[in-house]
Amino acid sequence: MPNLTLANLPNDLGTFTGGTHGSQPLTDYGGDTFYYGPVSIGTPGQVLNVDVDTGSADLWVQSNCPKNTCTSPQFNQTKSKTFKNTKQSFNIQYGSGSASGQLGQDSVTIAGLTAKNQYFGVVNNPSEDFEGTPSSGLLGMAFSSIASSGKPTFFENVLAQYPTDSVGPLFSVFLTRKQSSGSQVCFGCYDTSKVRSGITWLPVTSKTYWTVSMTGALVNGRAVPATTTIFAAIDTGTTLIYVPAALAKSIYAQIPGSQMMSSGYYRVPCSNLNSNSLRVSLMFNGSPFSIDMRDFNLGRVSSGSSYCVAGILALGNNFPDNLAIVGDEFLKSWYSTYDYSNGARVGLSASINQAQ
């Protein structure tokens, strides 16, 4: 059994003897591209895999989708005694990809926790971004203020429907590196077997995404300050790290041989992308949090090239100039805790991955 700390959290992480909690196992797909886990929907329950995404706030699964488009298992509306079709349209747009269909309601169970009458998208038209993977949909875990459906998220409903204080108002995420099994979401709990340090708490600056204040970066001990306050979304549904173009330029100015490429990418001499010669950290609230060079180095530009692609990208013109998106590249090194109490905050603990 994992070493779970059950959290009530009026003040800080503390234990209590009761409490309802559950751990959802995740599968690492495509060499850390994204992480998916099982959900059960309907009566009787139909188990489907969904991407776990703290960067959006809607649950949706494929249903009545042409099999030549949707090759993963689909939710069968007619086989659930408790399914309700609201007849309302459902549409969601991501930074990359989209999904559309109708809005449904049914019981949803994850890790032994059930949200009754949960709203979710029954999608018959996902974009090609979602094709050809084992995942049948997506579980949004950000704040419902940004939900395309306008409805509470799964975990918000769990907290509302269970007796007061019976479920700790947080969830925690552990992501593996290049290991298909072992990742998890801990609902209402914190797994001390996955960490090497205590928690550094960062206040949420906007209850939309799990957004914290990014104050710059640190490159080989040299501060690279942000010129304005950056709102950094901690996003399990994004693979890499994206920062404003001005900050990316300043970061790479401190790395010898760096060159800008297209689509926000930079390339760096591969000889400079190792833990002996390069240390890069992101600064949140003035504190540094390191990026593992195994994750920062995305591989050679081409076979035989002496240049490698680096893992901090510049956001394009379609994004606000004060937004950063911090994805799995960073979170593999940092066990992340998402706490709805204390005004909402994100906790970062050094992951056991830092020792592996």
C-alpha cells in the first residue's frame, strides 16, 4: 500500500484517522507524451481510459463516434440505466485539438470516488489530435470557472456530494519518466512514498487554471528575471514547457550556442545539454525548481546533428505575453499537489524521480 497522508487541510497537510480517498493509476504513453487512467461511467459502469489534464475543466469521452475516426473504446449510452442526454451541444477547444458532441449526465467513478449526475461531453467528433491513442477522452481537473460546459468538474462534485470534511480537498499527481506504469493521481491524499522533500506551497493567482506566479528562471546560477508578472499554469495535460517569447530569449541567451528555430523551439549544442554543464530552474514566487536535463533535452535535431532540441519553448503570438504553461517535462521531477483550501494553492515536492 502507498504511504498516504490523508489531508483535511485547514492549515497544512495533516493526517486524520478517517477520510475517503483513492488512487487512480496512470499509464505513461508515448515516452512521457501524456498520461491516462481509467474512469467508470454509468450503471453498470463502463471503464474507459482518459487523459488526466489539470489544464482544462471538462470531462468528455467518445460516444457514437465513427469507428474509422474513434478507434479507442467508446461509451455506450444505451447500456447505462442512469444516463441522461441533456440535448445541449458540447464543444471544447484546446491549444491543440478540439472535441464536440452533446452534454450528458451520469454517475462517474474514479479511484472509488463517485460523482452522481456528473455532466460530461459525449463526443462524436474529436479532432485528429486525439486519434490513434489508447485514450477515449479527457478528464479536466482545473477550476470549473473555465469549463466549456459551465458545469462543476468531477472532483468539485465529489467534494460537494460527500459529507463535509470526509474527503480531503486536494489531489496529488506523480508522473513517471519513461515507465509505462507507476504514475498516479491521489484523490484526497498525498503519497509520501513518491517524494524526497517537504512541500513548497505556491498561492493560486487565478482560480481558472492551477495558476501560480512565475518570476523568471535560473540558468547555471544566473537569475533570468521576468520583466512582468507571469501567470504559470501547472498543466499535466501538456508535454513540454512554454514561456513568453521574451523570457525564452533571455533564458537561451545564457546557454552558449543556442539558436532559435521555428514554432517556438530552440536548439542547443548537445554537448551543453547535460547535468554537468547546464542547470536550468524555473522560478515560482522567487524560489527555484529545477528541470532535469534528461527531460529538457528533447533529442537531436536530426540524425548525426551536433545540435539538440531544448525543452523550453516560446509561446506564439496567439497567447497572452504574461502566460506560461508548465507541463510534464517539469512535473516528472516535482510531485504536484492541488489544494482547494487555504484560498487555493499548488504544492511542489521533490519527486523520487530526481534520484533516478
